Amino acid sequence: MDLHPRTAADAPALTTFLREVDLTLSGLDAPTVRLWTQRDEQGAIVASTGFEISADGRHALIRSVAVSPTHRSRGRGTALARFALERAAQEGARTAWLFSRRSGPFWQSLGFAPAHREDLAEALAQTHQVRLFRETGQLEREVAWSRPLSAD
């Protein structure tokens, strides 16, 4: 998988891509948000992955894991999620968290278990996604997941 760290030049295309796959756009350019993209032969973004790190560095909010509809069912989503989990662990995170109302079985296949929203929101209170969800009231509708990370 040919992933490249997000650059400032990627912002418009990444925003469009994440909007098309219905994922959160908040904080995409923040230094605490690590994002990678994959492009097709024509240069269009066809996949993304990343995470947002907590202030203490012990927690990672997995986000922006997406594959364009035309590139799905090839194991890319799993590879993208594993990439983000490995990178978060390498940076020192000990617990991975995420919000997902639609993809629970996918995340469970990667070792995630249901978690309490408020535990996630407390551990990652300063992240862009948690702040946005609190401000908009969306937090109360979200489903939280977590799993331990190991620094292999």
C-alpha cells in the first residue's frame, strides 16, 4: 500500500474525499492529527487513514479510515486501520479509540470492543473530533470503541 503523509497541498482533495465518504472534517490541518492518503493513477485520493493523539500522548483517536467505493472489498480498509494503529503505537499511544455507528463489526474484527462515550471523550477531550461532537450535540449519538495498543 502506497501511503503518503498528508501535506498542505492535499487539503482540498482530502476534504472532498472525506466529505464524500461522510467522515469528520474537523482539524484536518492540526499538528495533532496524523493523516495519510493513497492516490490512484490519475492522482485522485482513493483512501485515507490516520489518528489524532491525546495531549498526554497515551491515547489515539483513530479517524479518517476510508476507501473510495470503487476500491473497496480488497482488504484496503483493514490494511489502512492496521497502519494507523501501528503508527499510533509507535508514537507511544497505549489505547486506541474511535467513533463508529456503522462499522462496528469491521472494528471488532480488529480487536476493538464497545466503550463508553464519556471515557473516550475524557481521554481525548482536547481532540478536534471530540470538541466538535460536544459542541454540536453529536457526542450523545455516537458509538465508541476502544482497544489496547502494544509497541511491537
